[in-house]
Amino acid sequence: MDQTSLSVKIKDFLAFLEVEKNCSKHTLRAYESDLKQLFDFWQQADVREPLIKHNFDSIVRRYIVALFYKKITKTSLARKLSCLRSFQQFLQGQGIILTLSIKAPRLDRKLPITLSIDEIFFLLDAIKEDDLPTRFPNRDKTIFELFYATGVRCSELVGITVEDISFEEKIITIMGKGRKQRQVLFGIKALHMLEKYLSIERPALTKDTSERHLFLNYAGGPLTTRSVQRIFEMFRSFLRIDRKLTPHKIRHSFATHLLQQGVDLRIIQELLGHKTIATTEIYTHVSNQQLAKMCDEKHPLNNLDHLVFDKS
């Protein structure tokens, strides 16, 4: 395979990820950047090592070695290698075999950062619509409410249509990763917020009556993930502590708080749309960590400083 063929295969691979695998725009941008780096590396190899410039298998091997010597994080390295593995499998389906054994580095497992229940309730209940510096306070509070009520991803929330919602059963049908559908639940409070937004603000935002996305921007089109992030930056300004607030942190908080309330891990896995239970199990570590902290603070044996013992 020459460089022109590689360029074509990269475009075909990205189209395959978008159409067949339903990958997010973030993933597509990352993979496109990673494969462009591979393409650039091959072009540079034309000058440095002309003897291997026509051997694509050798080029990829050299590129992988170069990645390991770069000062990049383990997470970035793992993603680049994952991209190469996926591209390798795609090429194999095209009849192009790469004899590579690509192993990702062992990643340090980081526990998800969550907000406390008190912090969540402060943002949802203590802050009123009139307090929010936004033209669409009902929409923005409904978005926050729905994130915590359902635990959906940001890309999933902006993709929700009005038809996806069963108001009577309080269920939303979500199109998740890999075009896999699942259903998430929401409570009466989120229902009231939805009804308020749909009756007051969404009709004013709707420019095209055929637009069925639930959350709309000022121009009447679907809200983007970047717009949602800006909404969260607005809510972040109300927190009294210096902590970053993102949709994914609310997703982590949703799962952790359910687990603390005794909800079965398999149910949480289904609600989150995790492919394997191993991904969901990380929340047990968070809950155990918080339980240990609470025990350390509240257990009587750890609070004996105030007692005076008779040493006679």
C-alpha cells in the first residue's frame, strides 16, 4: 500500500466509524488526528529512511516505537494504539494484512470525581430560574435536572427527540454508543421541569416545526455538546469551591449516589449503557472510599478525644 492508498483508506475508515459504529464526533476527531500523525510519519520516513518507505508494515512498526519514546500521557498513548488496532482490523476486512501485535500500556485506574448530594441539590433547588444569567433558564435547568435524573452522556442528551420521551411512564429511549438503544428513567421532578420547558420556552425557540430535537438553541436548531458545556460553566459559577463541573461528573455522581442507596450494580450498568459490568464496578471503589471516610469521621472509637478517663 502506498501513501495515496493510505489516505483513501483513512477516509474510508473514518466514514465506517461514523456510519457503521456511530462513533461520537469527539472520537472521530481524535482518530483522524492520530491517523494523520501516522501519515505524516510515513512522509517524513521518505527522507530519513528511503529503503523502507514502500513497506507500510515497517512504517507502522517504526511509528509505534516512536510513540513509546514520545513524552505523552499513558491515556493518549493507549488511545493512539487503540486507534491503530481498530484501523488494523478495518484493513484486514479490506484484504490488507498488518502483522502487528499492538499492546496498550497498563493504565493507572483513576477513581471518578463526583459531587455530593448536597452540592447537586444546591445547584438544582437553591438556585432559581431568575438567578441564572441566561436567556433560557427553564431549558438550562431542565438539562441539568435530566443529566442527574438519568445519568446519560452529553452526546446522548443532545440527541434526544420529543418522540423519544414517554411522559406517562417517565422513560426516555436513548441511542447510545454503537447505535445501541437503551431506556433510562426520570422522576416526577424532572417531568415537571420538562413540561415547563416544553410549554414555555421550546415553542419560542422553535423556528422549524419539523425540528424534533428536545433541546434547541437560540436559532431553533439542535443544541450542541459545546453549548451544554457552557451551560455547565454557568452552573459552576454558583459553587463555593473551586471544582470543575462537567456533564460527565454528573453522570459519575448519578451512578455513585444510586449505588450508595443500595441499587443493584447490574441495574446501574443498564442505565449507564456500559457494555461490561467491569466498567461499572469502578463506582463500588468510590462508594467504599466514601464509606471508609464516613466511618473514620463518625465511628465512636475515632472520636474519643473529648473523653476524660479516670487514671486512678
